[in-house]
Amino acid sequence: MARDLFHNIVRSALEKEDWVVTNDPLNIRCGGVDIQID
């Protein structure tokens, strides 16, 4: 999956604010459809 220009910048900023990134990307399967949220 391609990541946009801001992915690492936003992730780094969130982690500096003590957020914990647990799934990157977040994979969701619903009704036979796979979705990746980046």
C-alpha cells in the first residue's frame, strides 16, 4: 500500500504526543470487503 507524503510526519507527531500506534495500517474486514486505513 502506498503511503502519502504526510504519513510519517503525522505518525511522528502523534507519537511525540504520547499516542500509541498499534496497527499501521489498520486492516478491517467487513462483509467480505477488506479495508486498509492508513
